[in-house]
Amino acid sequence: MTMLAKWLRKASSLFAEKPEVKPDDFGMEHFLLYHGLAGSSPENQRQFKDVRADVLSALSRKNSQNLCINLKLAPLWWEEKLQRIFAEAKAESIDATVGCLLPTVASTDEAASQDPLMHQDWRVRANAAAMLAYLGAHQGQERMIAALHDTARSGSPAFCHVARSLAEFRTVTAKEALAEHLLHPEPWIRVDAVNALARWPFSDTVDLMIQAFGEHHDFIDYACVALARAHKPSDLLAADDEQTVELGANCLLGLLEAAHGTFSSNTDLLPELAVQKCLAPLQAACTKNPTPAKLRALSQLSLWLDTNYHQYRLEAEGYPTQEEIAAARSLADESIKKLDINRVLQAGHAQGAGSPSRARKTAMRNAIKLAGEHKLTATTATLLDLLNESSIYRDEIIETLGLIGDTQCAATLIKMARSLVNMEHRTQGTLSADPIAEASADKARTYWYILRALGHLPGDEALAFLLEASQDEAADKREEALSSLIKIWSATDGKLARAGEVKAVLQKCTSDPSAQVRIRAIEGVAALNLPDLIPAVAKLTNAQEMSVGRAAFNSLEKLAAAGHKEAIARALGELKQGQSNAVKVKRIDDFMKHHL
């Protein structure tokens, strides 16, 4: 190619349409992958026929650039269909098919449009990696590793697909490349690395997994689910090696957290992962060497088993008897008392001057969480000593102090909140309908934890600060402040010095720009049994957001059961008079017929 031709190609690429990676693409692709939300469609549809013809044409002509154009497809939706298409091409010539996926390019500019693995469109990269893995093209391993590292640097949504495709080769080189990302600053990439490495036999990756789970991050629950889907937690807990047992306990804790949070819609997740079989080996491990992680896991697992006994005891193989569950709970409670968590925390505090090991950080985090979950009031003073703005356990300590419920901690937490964020600035801005991009995400998150903790610490200081925070510009902070105000009202039966102000905040929040804040306000009116705010709730039955309208009707139903039928009938009657939408009128009539 002449210098002029190269220059023209480079110039034309500057004007080519470049795919824009939306900020949500990265998280959304991971959400779809790990929740198993990939779709499919019949192969007789026109779109499949067109894609098949175009891909096979590009492969037959050995035209990598044209192939790239035709691989701009949603990976999770098209993976199986692309495998069928490439199977046809493989039957014709596997060398030509692989060669088209691994073309020789002269420069990075050419690679951006002609090399599938290094293409500027993340979907092309993902699909190319998946097809190379499907074809068993080990000759492409080094280039796939280069693509893996490049996507990690760029934050491309292709990373999760390239990682699991690379894992299909099961080579030492592939394992080492994936291991480099186990402690990546981006939590999702850590999850992807764990998910890919979990495909190896556990004995080949045990040290890497111990390393990966020694660092807590925002999506550790997803990593636990990924590990448990490949390796049973009960097997880890029954291991002879103490580090593997600790890994099993931490994995089980992550699964229990996931079942109550990110995976709560999948009600059968825990039985599918056979967590019921973890009780016996975990109980034995706690008897042999009780640690904060094992005791937390035993306490939480026995509670889950007891709560879900009647639902799963016949379906889930190996489900413990009620006597076995009760014995495990008793062992956990007794062992927690004997362990003396306060002494564990003090020892960790004394050794905290240096850089703690991953194992010690995990043990400290579990000890802190254990203190809150079991309301160990004796740990309060030590926790306050541990609490400072630079502490790596800052958020966990705040959460635990809230759960312990010592109201004297409120002043310390409020002082920290004011040092972390500018309350005057936050409460004088325009109210947002959604969470905002914070200047410091870590400080804003700690502020949120403080707002939640104050809901467990009723007192004048906490009440005043929460009233102030209820005007925060960020929707998620307003919602949490409102939730805590509702908790304080409930804890004191409304006997507050500033009860009128709390009611005024509730009423104002029923017209908040954020749907989530409005829903929380609506729920609060019913929870606190405030008939004065029935008209405001009734108006929200006509809200544009279905979730808000549904919440309004649910709260009115509870208020009707509490004896406020006349007030509700009056408010809904007035609402009907100005309503011309027949569907909404019928909805009101149906509610009045069944609940008033």
C-alpha cells in the first residue's frame, strides 16, 4: 500500500461513524450477563437470515472489515446463533474462518476498523472473542489476551465476554492473564476475572480465589455467585485448608447478601446453589476454629434455613432438620460470646498502624459487621476509636453503630457528615429527580450511610440533621433522610419535639421530583397513620409513574384498614370530579368498591 493510500485511509477513519459507549452500557451488559437475562429468537426470522448471509459472505471473501460490520450485534442475544453460522463456515474451511477473525493489520488505525478483536465497537470485539473460543482457535490466544488488557484499560463492556472466552482455552497463559485483573480498580472487572477463573478446576486457582476474595468491593456478591455456580460452597467449607474454609465462609456470606439484595428477585438462588448443605461443614469448622467470618456465616445461614424451612425442606436435597438448625444457631450465639468481638476489634486497631494483610482486613470487616448484627454494645467505644475519615472500614463502622443503637454516637456521626460534605451547598441546590454525579463518590456514600444510621439513633441532634438533609439536592440522599425520619417517628410513637416539621417534610416529599422519594413519603404516611395527609396521597393515585400510583393505592388501603375510610372516600370523590380519564375513574371506583 502506498503512503498516499495509507494517509487517505487514516483520514477517512477520522470521519467514520464511531460507536459511542454509553455510561450505562458497561453496567447493563454485566447485569444482563450475571442475571441470565440473555434473549433469543427463532432462526427463521428475516434478521437472522440476513445476518447469516452477510457473515458467510464476508468469511468466504476473507473480508475482515466487512465481517466487523456484520458483527455489530448484541453479544448475549446473538451468541448461539453466531455459533451456528460459524459452524457452517468451519465446515467449509476452519483456517479461512479463523484467519478472517485474526487478520494481519498494518497499524492501530487499521485495527480499529479491520481487526475484530481490537475493533472500536465493543460488540465486535465481544463476538469475535466468543467465536474464536467456539472454534477452539488457540492460535488467537495472545491476541485475545492483548484485547483483554486493552478492554480493561478502556472500560469497554466487551471485557466480560473476552474474559469468559479466553477462559475456554484453559491454559496457564490464559489463567495468568486473567489473574492480573483480580484486583482491578473497577469492581465489575474483578467479578469478570473471578467468573472466568472459576471455569478452571478449583485446585488450579485456589490461591488466586483467596487473593480475590481478600478484598471487599461493591460487587463482591456477584463474585460470590459466580464462584458458587462453578464450585459448591459446601465443598470449600469441608476443605482441610483453613484459608479455603475462610473463603467458603466469605462466599456463603456473599450469597446470603445477594439473596436479600441484588438477586432478591431470584427466590430460588440459594437452594439452587445448595447452601442448605453448608450447615454441617460450617458447624464443624466453627467448632474447630471459630472466626468472625465463619460465625457470621453460621448465624446468618441458620436464620435463613429456619425462615425458609417450610418452603424448601421437601424440595431442597439435604435440608437440615429444625433440631439441627436450632443447634447451629445456639452454637453461633455461644461462640460469638466466647470469641469476645471487642477484643478482636481492639487487637485489629492496635495492629492497624501498618498496612494490614488481606486476611486481616477481611477478619476485621466481619468482626465489625458481627458487632452490629448481634448488637454488641460493649464494642461501641472501640468502634468509635476506629472511626475516622481515612479508615478503610468507615462505612461498615457507621452501619454497625447505627444497628447497635447507642444514641450518644449521633453527635460523632453528624460531625463526620459535616466534615465530608458541604451541607449548606447541598441543601440550597435544585432538587434532582435522580442521584447526582458526586464530586467525591466515597464521601457521598459515607454521608448516605450516616443518614441511614441516624434512623436508629432517635434524638434531637439526629432529628435536626435529618430534617436538614431532607432538602438535599441528591434524590437518594433525600430518600434516605426521609426513611430515617420515619424510623425515628415510629420508634418514639410520634412523640417528637419537632413532629410538625416531620409531617411538613412528608407532605412536601409527596410532590418531590423523584419518584422514589414520593413513594417513600406515601409509604410513610401509611406507616405513621397520618390521616391529615390522605388528600396528598390520593392525588398521587393519578401519578404518571405506575409505581407511584400503585404505592398510593397500597397506602390508602392500609389507611382504610386503620379506620380512615370516610376521609379517603372524600379525597377520592373530589379527585374523581376533576378526572376525565375513564380508566383512572374506573380504577378509583374499583378501589372504593373493594376497600371503603
